[in-house]
Amino acid sequence: MAVSVLLVDDHKIMRDGIKAILSRGEEFRVVGEAENGPDAVQSVKRLRPDLVLMDIGLPGLNGVETTAEILRHHPECKIVILSMYDDENSVVSAIRSGARAFILKKASDTDLLEALRMVARGGAYLSPQVSDRLLARIQKGDLESRPTPSVLEVLSPRELQVLRMVAQGKTSKEIAVVLDLREQTIRSYRKTMMKKLRVNNVAGLTQLAVSTGLTEGPHSQAATDTE
């Protein structure tokens, strides 16, 4: 049976090109397309594809944030990120969000198919240019290994409460209504949390919340009772 694939890219010419590559054989079947993050989330919910092949540079909700949002609802989904750039921040952010592969758009058709095959089988894949560059920087000592601070150690009870609702997908405005605070105050909490936890976006906050178990269990109740 062919592996079902959802294509997510805001450029139709890019989606058409990938469809042409995948249509050459019978291994993969494109079951849907999306132009932005919110549409991708809804398409995954509706189509339940085996794989999502997604551009990292989507407008609005970018590919990293969309990956985290999709996996929050459908953890079984396998996501492959496409990017024009091979900078370390993009690669690390994509993998931390839950993506199983990072492929450069300048990769060959063969590399793309190999990546999709590996991910479909449960593996992971990095474009050779990306893995070689990361390896070289690690060998030179340019990349420091800094442990991520524990969420429960560095955040206040109120920040934990806000983080839990961020991980549930609530907007700053919605959180402000629930907590009876100003929307600007919630935005300030989010910025402070990102600085404390050394993440650059909401996807990073969500990933930490999920990995820590903050979205379930007694932690959230404790935060609610404290302030």
C-alpha cells in the first residue's frame, strides 16, 4: 500500500514539482495539499496522512510551529521539513519540534525519496550538507552543549499556569480572559518564559511543556491553586 503524503508549501510551483517526483512510482500517494500552517493542521485532522512534507518558511504559523501543533493532536504523524537554508538554528528547532527529517530544497530527487522512505519506515534523516556541517562544528567545539533548564525549576507557579494554556493552543487574549489579566501581561509572561527556557518561539515552549508532562497530571492543578 502506498504511503499517503500531505504537501504543505505556500508556493504552488513547489508543490507541483514534488507531486511530479512522487508520481513517478507507486511508493507514495499525495492525498492533499495546504498553503499555510492552520490549513495543514486541519488537513492532517481530516486526511490522517502517513507523512507530512512541509516547508519551514510558511507565512504566519511557520513550519516548526505547525509541526508542534500537528504532533500535539496527532503524535503518530511523521513530519519531514523542507528548507532553503541549512543554518543550525533551523535544523535544531525543526528536530526539537518533533520533525523526523530535515531536507534542503536544493537536494536531489533521489535524496528526497530516500528521506521519505526512511521516515516512513520509522527512521530519521538529515540532508548530507546539513549533517556534515553540524558534525564539523561539533568537532571544532563551536556548538556548546547546554542543558535545557527544568521547566518546573525555573518558572513561577503563574508562569507554569500560563505555559500549560499556551501548550493547549490558547492565544494570549484567551489566556488573559481566563486569568483575568491584561493581554499585554500574558505576552510579557511568554517572553520571560522563552528567555528562561532558552527557546525562541511558541513551538519550543509547547514542546517543553509536553515533554515535562505539564499538560497533564497534578502540576497544572498546583499552579491553578497557587495564584
